[in-house]
Amino acid sequence: MKKLLTIIFTSSLFTLSCNGGGPDNLKPIVEEPVITDPIRPFPQNKNFTLCIKPNHQSQDQLNNDVIDYYKYWKLKYVKASNGVTPGGGYYLAMKGTGGDGNEITTSEAHGYGMIVFALMAGYDKDAKQFFDGFFNMFDKHRSTTNPHLMSWVIHKTEKVSYDQGSATDGDLDIAYALLLADKQWGSDGKINYLSHAKEMINKGIKLDEMSSQTKRVLLGDWDTNQYSTRSSDWMAGHFRAFNKATNDKFWLDAIDVVYELIESITANYSSTTGLMPDFIVGSTPKPAPEYYLNEFKETDEYNWNACRYPWRITSDFAHNNNQEARKAMLKLLDFIVEKSNGDPKKIKAGYYLNGDPLNSYSDAAFTAPLVTAAIVDTKYQDFLNKGWDEIVQMRSSYFGDTIGMLNLLMISGNWWNPSE
């Protein structure tokens, strides 16, 4: 019986298996990732100025709740490439609304995943490996319209021939996640996170996903309507981070437009609730008509897109102490606390702009962002405490679970500002 002799040539990074074979047995060694200690390891336990946290549990218990949820989320949704994508990597498994059912993920999910891994580094020793794997999947599946952006879907075959145009929300989160990664691991390694972030911001997002005319956030690099926008894409906190990274005043102007839109919609369509519709159109902003983009019937209501709006705006207050953000959330919180009788379990999955519920059931995609909004004022302390306990046990499907994961990071003070 022949013995198997393995010789490792570290200089050439090859392994030769001598078992009667020849050159065909020469295989590349998988390079071990360079161990880079996180600069801002989880938990960061930030206490945001003028914000509150749940006070019925210790910070350690809040952190443990986040860890427990993270382990569940990662195991259920993070998947490895099938190998067709050069370099492989990872993605967050989901089906996209508007897709043909053959996609394995969307850029929306990709951005979420990259943010989570950048923030969980330190607890998860493999966070950088996963982040870099997500980056490679983004890098190898670029938008067919603007190559500085991501295809909004990745097909189950992972063939680039199925790649498509972009979706703005995913690109905003991916660029923001790269800014987090730069502050978490630095940009001197294999991937220059900061350089890639600036490239996305300057040559992708600003050029083809923002209107130079109206400064509104557009829907994707295919969208030519300078007035169409989606309330869940009003990521004012991201825009401040983009301004800090690029020193481009455009992003400050875009923030002003976000709050002008909120003020106008509130005054004219949701004066008693502060709710935003999924989509907004028109030079004088108004809710989009039903079946806008053929995505959902309820595009003129607070539904599966707008549900993220409270979390996005609250983030701007938490990280930047923006008082316009707080004002908008106070209006919204006064409505939802009264509507639910102070019980987050009674938050419904969608509302008409006048506050009537669209559905009788609940979902974390709606509950978690509204609970996060409660951090803006001490008068919502009881609502926040109850809401935390509700989010940590709401486990269902990709959308609600991932939004729940991200909002737990914010509420607990473990989503830090990359512009600090």
C-alpha cells in the first residue's frame, strides 16, 4: 500500500499529493484570511445623545439578546455561493418582490447583511470573512446599467447573464457598509473599503440613483422620473456619512430635500399620523397611485416599503442629533402609541395614511422600526421596553427578521456612526 506524501511549498502556495500522480495533482492551497482585529468590536454600547434605551434590562442582557438573535439570523439566512461566481462568497437568501422567483437574493438583502457583519465583528471572529464574501458577490454581480452599482437580483445559477439594473436602497446600504468596514478593519488590506465606497457614492449612487435636478432619491439607475422616490430610501444618516467621506455638499442638499418631503406629505396627507406612503411622485409631492410599478396595490399607503421609514429617520437623530428627525418621529410615535394602546404587540402590518390598519396581523418589519423610533424621547420608555421584548421573540421570515436584527443593533447602542 502506497503512503500518501503531502509536501507544502509555502512560497508557491501549492500542495503536491504524491500518490502515483503527476502535475494534475497540483492544487492551490486556500489562503488563510489575514487576521485583522476589529477596531470597534461588538459590543460598543453607545449611549446616543438625547436618546433612551430599554431600562428594564441591563446592557449586558441587551447585548446577549442581540447575540442570540444574530446566531438565529445568520444560521437561517446566510448562504454560500454555489461556486459559479468567480471567487465565491456569501449572500442573504431571499426572494425579491418583482422578481421571477428564480433569484436567490437582492441588493437590498446584500446591503443589510454587510451592515450586520460590520457591526457584529468582535463577537463573530469570522465577520470580516463573511463581509468580504458579500463584497465579492456584489463585485461580481454589477448593475447592467451602471457598473459602479449592484444588480438588484442574483439569479439562482449565479450567471452574470441574468444580472439586471440596480435598486437604490441596496446600493445605499452597501456603500454605507463599506464606510463601516473602513472604520472597523481599515482599508489597507486586500479590499480598499474606503476607495470602493467613494467610487459607489460618486460614480454610481450620485450619478444614477439621485436626481441632480430635484435632489430626490430615485428608485434605481433605470429611473428617469426626477420626482419619483420611495420613503424607505430616505436615509438621511447615510447621506451625512457620504458627505463626510466625500466632502460633497450635494448630500447635505439631499438631506434637506428628505425633510422637506416629510413635512409636505405630513401636512397634506397624514397630519394626524405622521405616516409616509411607500412611494411619492409629483413636483408637489403626493402619494403614488395604486399599483405604481406593478409592485403592490398599496403603494399609496404605509406598507411593505414605508415600514422602514421610522428606522431610517430615527438613525439620523441617534447618530447626528438632527431635530427634524426627532420632530417627525414624535408625530409618528404619538399616533402609534395611542393606536396600539401602548402595546407594541398590537402594531399592525400596514396602515392607511389616516391611521386605519390595512391588516389584522403583525410583522417585525413594521413593529421593529416603530419601536426603534421610541428611543427619541423618555415619554416612550414603557413602549420601548415592551417593544424590545416583542422584537426579540418575533421570528418569521427574511424581511421581518432582518429588519428586526438591524433595529436591535440600533436600540441597544451597537450600531455606531462611521462618521464619528
